[in-house]
Amino acid sequence: MKTAERIKQIPPYLFAQIDKKIAELRKKGIDVISLGVGDPDLPTPPNIIDALEKAARDPECHKYPDYEGSLDFRKAVATYYRRRFGVDLDPESEVMALIGSKEGIAHIFFAFIDPGDYALIPDPAYPVYKTATLFAGGIPYSMPLLKENNFLPDFSSIDTEIARKAKLMFLCYPNNPTAAVADEKFFEEAVEFAKTYDIIICHDSAYAEVTFDGYKAPSLLSVKGAKDIGVEFGSLSKPYRMTGWRLGYAVGNKDVIAALGIIKTNVDSGQFTAIQRAGIEALLGPQNSLDEMLSVFKRRRDLVVETLREVGLEVEPPKGTFYVWVPVPEGYTSSSFAEMLLEKAAVVVTPGNAYGDHGEGYVRISLTTPDDRLKEAMRRIKESLSF
Ligand code: MLT
């Protein structure tokens, strides 16, 4: 069977590959511990499940959902933005429900990238930004995220010719995979740069609620003028442990939201209304489960950082996300270190170079594994590095 040319330039999806590998090893009886995908092990809070159960019994929810999301869900997102960031949104034109933020992130490229257009993509990054650029026929231009720049892109180093031809720029803070965080000043610089070159900023803020040590992640949209050129992608997956439910949203510039809507209404029919009602409960109901979750991730973060320091790896406790971005020991590459850990310790970590060339020299550890398994993984990693 001959696939379309565009498929040939896209590697298989990173986390699907990792899942396959884990399944193969487990079939052989190997007790693999995965610190790979960022899929919270903690369950969805019960009040959200109750809301789903109730909504699922309502025949009103059994019909096609509203394409752009129910107005009630969009209003709940707007209420959350006002409460959390002090940002006002018009629920009708500036908020759109997504079937998980991943699909919106991928579809936005089809709304704005013509073949040959540039998209400015952080490197390392969540793989979807680059693959969606390629799917749309665009050219990904890599913005290196370097340790010396606190893993923030340096806008002044972007080729001005390319900037003129760029249509979209993706950002993500708190950052996957480096766990770096950004402040409002950084977003101000991003907005200024984007306005100079007439580039749309898409900010992936999936980890906005996963922060520690008193740090609160800002919204891109808090910055003056951001809504003129920016949208933000949010997700209920990580804060409310709803990865399997597939519920997210895009908010911000109404023309960008409308263009995304043209793509989406032609390829999907929206998210199940009952799930959106549960999403309203998540956003507007009690928030104490968020703090409980953060204290679990903080405990795990500290355990991982302490263990890695004991074996001589220089790791700072991240202020955001449930990832730890770990420089590999001397003599290893990202891949050879990840392979060694798999072989000697049966522990899966993601090699940094899978997120882009500038991820070389790092691996990503996800903290979304129960404490006892994480402790066991740390014991095995320590042992594998001690001889
Ligand atoms: C990750 O591990 O980077 C994410 O969980 C993947 C995703 O959000 O799709």
C-alpha cells in the first residue's frame, strides 16, 4: 500500500512507540517501570466523575454536541481565566472546546500554514508542533531552548528573513520537556517579537496548574496586546487527571479561534456534552484536589532530584510540570543513557533527542508513577550507575 508522501517524513508518535516497547518487555516477564509518558497515575477527582455520571443519563447529552463546545463549558473556561489570571474572555468568540488540547494544537497548523510557510518551533518540544507543521506542508524552524537561556528561546537570534516568512510560533511554559518556567516579562518580549513580524503566538499551557514552591504560572493572555496575536491551549488532562477523557480548550484572539473552528467543524463533531459538563465541574467545583496532587508531585520531584544528585548528576528541582530534565552522565548520549537504564534497570525514561536536536544530552523523567514504583525506579537507577 502506498501512503501519502507527507506520512513518510513523520516518525511514529514517540509515546506510542514507547508504549509498544514496554508492552513487548512486559510480555517477556520483565518488570518494567515507566517514567516515560506524562500520564498522571492519580485518579480523576470523584466530584468530576459524579458530574459525568449524572450528565451521561441526560438525553440532552446524547445528541451531537455543539461544534465549538457547549456555551456553558466555554463560560466555565472564561470564569476560570478571570479567577485564575484576571483575563476577560468572550465565551462566544474567544473560547473553543477541544477534544484534548493535542487535536487543537495539530489543527491550528492547517488553519494558518500553507505549503512552504515557516513555523517557529521550540527545540526540544512536544513532538506535535513539528509533526503538525510537516503535515500542513510547512517548514519547522527550530528555536533552541538552551540551559544558558533558562530554556527560553532567544528571539534576537532568529533569522529575520525567516521571521518575516513565519506564520506561527509555538511556546510552552511551564515547559514540556525541560520543566522550565517563564515570567510575564518573557511573554511581553514574545508578543513584541510576534507583532514586529506579524506572527501568531500559540501558547501551550497544559501545565499551568502544575507548579511548585509558590510559583504560579502566568497566562500569555495576561500580557498587554497578547490577544491581538495570541491564543493559548489549555487542558484538563494534567490538573484534573483527565488524560483519557480528552477535554481541552483554545482561548484568545477571535479570528484565530474562528479559523481553527473552520478546520475543526469540518473534521470532528465536538466533544461529548456529558464530558464537557464534567469539565465544568472540574473548573468551577472544589479545587482542593489540585493542592493534594501538587503535594504528591512535589514529594516525588524531591525524591528524584535527591537521588540524581547522590549519583553526581546536576539537577535543579523544577518549579513547573511533573517532569525532571536530567543531563546525562559523561560518556553517554540521550539514547545510550536511556537504553542503558532500560537494559540494566528496566526503567523507561524518554531520551531528550526525541524532542529535538537540542534535547541531546538530556533524558526526561516523568513523575506520574506511584511513589513505591518511583522509589524502586530510583533504587535501580542508582544501582545501575554505581558500577
Ligand atoms: C507527554 O508525556 O509529553 C505528554 O503526556 C504527552 C501528551 O500530553 O500527549
